[in-house]
Amino acid sequence: MKLIVNGEALEVEATTLDALLRELDYEGGWLATALNGDVVPAAGRAESRLSEGDRIEILSPMQGG
């Protein structure tokens, strides 16, 4: 399935937001996610189905300064 993730077109196998995070190797307890502009809390990611052309934003904390 083709998705736009953080502004980049990707071809993925995942069908849920939770599966997408695993497929893209996003780990850790703190991530912020949005699906087509709507914030998706961690508890809702497994139920958030993805469709062709969806836009996903994934934000994770970064070290440094």
C-alpha cells in the first residue's frame, strides 16, 4: 500500500497505524502520531486502519541541542 509518511511516499505492508510503526522500526514509549491530520493516541493505533494514500505524521523525541 502506498502512504505518505512524514511527507515521504512509501510502499508498506502494514494495514494499521500500530503495524506501520513496527514496520518502520519506530520504538519507544513516546511517539506522537497523526492520521490524515487527526491525532491518534497510543491506545488507538491498533484500531486505526490505513488506506491507500493516507498521510501519516510520526514525531519522536530527539537527543541533542
